Amino acid sequence: MTPEEETEYRRRRKSRNLVVAGTLLFFVVLFYAITIVRIGDG
């Protein structure tokens, strides 16, 4: 693998990891909000 290919691979991997982390954070916040709303109704 050439240095250019390795740099591109790392850039793509970092980008993909940020997307996965953002999606995970979104679901955590969503479940937290749903929990707060359900507790508030009870």
C-alpha cells in the first residue's frame, strides 16, 4: 500500500468512525428523551 493510499484509507476510516459515533450519540439522546417523557407521564 502506497503512502497516499494509506492516508486515504485512514481518512475514510476516521470519517466512518465519526458517522458511527454520531449515530450512536443520536440513539442515546433519543432513548434518554423517551425515558424522561415516559417517567413524566407516570
